[in-house]
Amino acid sequence: MESSYSKLEGVTFVGLPNYIKWRKVVAVKEADSQSNPISIRNALGGFYWFLKYSLVDDRAYHQIKNKESEFLFFYGKYNLRRDHLKTFLTFSKRFTDADIIYADFKEKVKYNVFRLFYTLPLMLVWLFQMIMHRVPFLTACNSLPFVLYCYELNREAFDVSSYKFVVVYYDASPDENFLVQMCKNSNILTMTLQHGIFARKSVIHTITDTAFELSESISDYYLAWNEYTKDEAIKVGLAPEKVIVLGAPKYINTQEPSGICRSNSNVFGVILNNSAFDVHNRRLIEMANQIYQNSGCKYVLRYHPQMNGSEYKSLYSDGFFKCDDNGHSILEYAQSVSFTIISSSSVFVDLLLLKHPTYRLKVTPEDTYSTVPFNSFSTVKELLELQKNPGDINEAFLYLCNTYNVYDNYRSFFDSILESRKN
């Protein structure tokens, strides 16, 4: 069955370039509709977010200019999250021959009523243009906030014409996708970084099962963390030569640890996933309770940053010790526990890089790491066997982490591109 978002192909919007492929811009919405069909509630949500983005002035762009810069790093407003922004800035600032444009939250939120005077008429015009192109009304309403984000980015009028290439943080995000399309229209090479672990499932329950971050990537190069990501990207249709394995940007300043990163305490850790992995989170806590009953080891829970930290309180047993503060770095967390159990979180990769003993609980055949055979268990007995055999940890590192030479890998690749694009 054809997606209702396919009707966006060929739509042109007043105030925006006429070559933009809008179905790509709203890829996250189309992916979400695979498990969450569009409803009146989505349409009302589209109006709500359009009005909120118009009225609430809480984000601003900043620029870091370097002399004789030949390429640009870009982080947009839409997918703004403090932990991701920190990773982006830590990574991009290592390259002193690049310019950086990034969005950040303003210290003080302002309300710009006057902006409504031009956004509301545009909303009506854009709705009319979509309806005239036979885009279903609910789909049109749901797409409006994304069009507005692109419109606001277009108004910034960033000049990218002088760059040999542009690197965005996440090219499936609407505004960054929009910028990538603008660059490609001007024959500027584009690349996207990887910001999480993605794998497409055979059965789609939530948006995280679609791996749209891979399948909808439109950049010329997808700069991947590891061979696992490359394998998953090829499965969803990316050309092998497009996926370049260079390492995780978050660890661009990380040196190989001299020894195992762990605490000698009688406490282990549990890394929970976001709310879309509710079944996984419940199984992890159940397993933690079993480990406590078997060994007397208490456990620390680390909730996902998007959760409030009390969602699973009713599942805690006497083995619960405390919740880890998300303000702590992953390194600080790893140093505070003796080992960690995890399921589908991308933190699995982080902990392997830190040489922290980490074991993956198998929950369903559709787990994110279901194709990774290393270091996984289903029972307490299997976990005990794994802890006796650290060889699996080494194999998991090679497949999921690849290297500690992150800066050298990116520097070498960027230099090769700059050399190839000399006039």
C-alpha cells in the first residue's frame, strides 16, 4: 500500500526552493506512520507544534569560524538534545580547518507573537498547496511543522557555497535533510555522522524498528561507528561504498584504557532503553532481581535521558541500590559498578570502548543486536559462563567499536576528500 506521504513528491512551497524532495524531509513522520497510523490526533499535533514553533523563541544558531576553512559541520534546531550537542561540539572542534554552525537553547525563552503574522498566512498557503497536490489532509497537517523548520533555516541564509563538503549530525532530521538537499543541488559533497545504533526489524512495532536513519540517509557518505552499522545499512539498501567505518564521534578524544574499567564493589549496573523498549526494560529489571537473588549483588539502574527515572519503580526488589544520575558521564557510571547488563541500547558500544564488562540480555529475536552473537545471555547461568570467558568481549569490541583511533580515521578521510576536490 502506497504511503500517504508519497503525495508530497513534487510539491513546491511558497518561500522555499522548488527542488526539495519533501518526502525525504518528513522521513521520520513516514517511518512513524508504519506503526502509528495517522489520525486526527496527529493532525491536531501538527497544528500545535506549528504554532508552538512559531510562537516560542527558545533556540538560536551560533557560528564558529576558522581561517581558510574548507568544510563545514552543521547541527540543526529540530533534533536539539544537550547530550547530542555536546558530542557534536566535542567532535567538530577537533578540526581547526572547519567552520561550525550549531543550534543551542537560549538562556531565556522568549515569545514572538509578531512571528505569527507571517507564519499563519504561510501555513494556510502551504496547506492549500499540499491539498491541491492531493496530499491527504491529515498528512498535510502532520507535515506542517517540518516545512516551517526548513523555512526558518532557509531564512538564515547560511552561505555554504565555498565549502568542499558539509557534514551534518543527522541527515534524517528535517532541517539537516533540507540543508543536505540544498548542498547537493549546488554540487557540494555531503556527509552525515551516526548518532545511535539502528537495525531494521522484520516486524515493525515502533519507529525504532524501521531503521529509517539508515534507509533514508541522502548524504553522499554515511560515516559509521562500526562494521555492524555498515552491515545493517547495506541490508536496507545503502551502497557499501557510501558507508565509511571511522569510529564513534563521541570518543574522538578517548585513549585506549590501560585496564578494565570497573568498580570492585558488590554492585552491578543495568542500562535501560527508551520508552519504546518497554518489554526490554521490564526484562532487564526482572533479570537484575534474579541476579540479586542468586548472588546477593545489588544493582544500580541508569534510565534513558528521555525518561523521568521512576517509570519502573514498582518492579524494584530488595536488590535495588539506587538510580544513577544521568548527569554522570558513561565513564563515571562504568567506574561505579562491577559489570553491566544491557539489551538494545547504544551504550553497549560505549561500555565496550571503555573496556567495561558488559553483557547483553537477549529479549526477543528482533533485538537491535540480534545479529551480534558475542557476549549475550538469557539466564543467570549463561551470564556466569560469559563472565568466565572474556574472549567474547574482545570479539564484540572488534565488531561494534572497531578502533580507538577515531580522530586519525576521520582526519585521514576528510583529507582524502579535500585532496580529491582540489580545483
